[in-house]
Amino acid sequence: MPTVLITGANRGIGLEFARQYATDGWRVFATCRSGDGLGDIGMIEGDVEGLVMDVADHGQIDAVAGRLHNEPIDVLVQNAGVMGPRRQPFGGTDYREWETAMRVNVFGPMKVAEAFAAQVGRSEQKRMAFISSRLASMTENTSGAYFIYRSSKAALNAVAKSLSINLAGAGITSIILHPGWVRTRMGGPDGNLDPAESVSALRKLIAQSSPADNGRFLNVDGAEIPW
Ligand SMILES: NC(=O)c1ccc[n+]([C@@H]2O[C@H](COP(=O)([O-])OP(=O)(O)OC[C@H]3O[C@@H](n4cnc5c(N)ncnc54)[C@H](OP(=O)(O)O)[C@@H]3O)[C@@H](O)[C@H]2O)c1
């Protein structure tokens, strides 16, 4: 069976990715920021291994990649993310939170890609999915605000786009996905999708992606999102 590695897999969209791939019989490496997340991952039935990997801790990323050195990884789901403070009023910017968001949303996925590209390149499916947000889109930004989240996800898109080009030679297809507005701790209770609906649509997009889709920025319904 194929293998998937998911970041931020202890709750929300990441936990649902782990559940659905496990239900389909995949081998799942479900990683989480701290040991506290291992309990929820441990409740998933199937071939699931929980691993602590804070995407802001590069030493930890290298250690997990070293441990999984011999494992081909068919799909790498770069899901871990933070929003920053809920209220981000102009004049009250929290620059420390901004730095944290850049470490988690941008440097983390880059470092994880660097650490695991070889294992993805050795797999059958060779796919990377970056969970971004349509709030990153410049074209669609007509309402302003969300300085921290928008800028960090826009930077993630730039990184993932470059990776799609740099890793194409290794046969890796990278796609950038907006999961919809999902009812999670980040999305809140008013979102229009539950994690199961979002993730089953995202998994279809990942499964159907071909080298022709490399570097595309797609909504959960498969429609292209303008940069
Ligand atoms: N929900 C939405 O409507 C929506 C919309 C667009 C995009 N997204 C994106 O979808 C992804 C998942 O979001 P969600 O809605 O599931 O949010 P969530 O419920 O807040 O979950 C976020 C996950 O990321 C993990 N995480 C945060 N910092 C981390 C770090 N340094 N290392 C490893 N893991 C870390 C969290 O772990 P802890 O539990 O340890 O904090 C948690 O597992 C994010 O990238 C988010 O930006 C969500």
C-alpha cells in the first residue's frame, strides 16, 4: 500500500487526512507539533504511526527524516499552519506572532520539503500537496486585513511554486490547495464544509494530479485560484 506523511495531523484537517488515508489502507505517518497530539492520532484505526515533528524545529524535522530514511513517501501533505492573532488591526500589529507564522507557514514547509524530497522521489506516486489558503490570493484580496496570514500563505505559495519547478526533475508533482472554509479550530463554527467533506475532495485532487498540474493553485472544488 502507498505511504503518506502529514504535518499537523493531530486535529482539524490534518487529523482527517490521517483518518481517511488510514481507512483506505494506506501506511500513515501522522506528525504533530508536540507529544500532546499523539493521543488523538493513536485513536485512528489502521497502519498509523504518530511522530512528534514541530515544523518550526529544523533539528526535529531532520531527526524524523533520518528515522524514516528508508521509507518511500508517496504523498507528502504539508498541512500544519497557524493563522496568527484573530484580530490583526492596523496599528496593533504583533510582529512576534508574524515571525512565528513565517516560521510555521513558510520556513517549515520548505524545510520539510528539503528533508523529505528524496523519500518522495523514491516513491511510486511522488506527490506533494501544500495546504494554503485563498486568502493568499492578491487578485481576490478586495477586503484587506489578515496581514500576517495573507502574507505568510502568499509566501508559502511562492515557495511551493518554485519547489514545483525545482523538484520536477525528480518526477515530483507539487500542488497548492485551498481546503475551503472548514469547521475546525482555525476555521471556526461557521465554515461551510466539515473536515470530512473538505479532505475527501482534497484527496481526490491529490490522487488525480498529474505532472500537468504541477505548480497549480487549486480550490477544493478543483477550480484554479488566481495568484
Ligand atoms: N479551516 C479553514 O477554513 C482553512 C481555510 C484555509 C486554509 N486552511 C489551512 O489548512 C491547514 C489546517 O488548518 P485547520 O483548519 O485544520 O486548523 P487547526 O484546526 O487550527 O489545525 C492546525 C494544525 O496545525 C498544527 N500546527 C501548528 N503549528 C505547528 C507546528 N509548529 N508544527 C507542527 N504542527 C503545527 C496544529 O498543531 P497543535 O494542535 O499542536 O497546535 C494543528 O494540528 C492550515 O495550513 C490552514 O492554514 C484552513
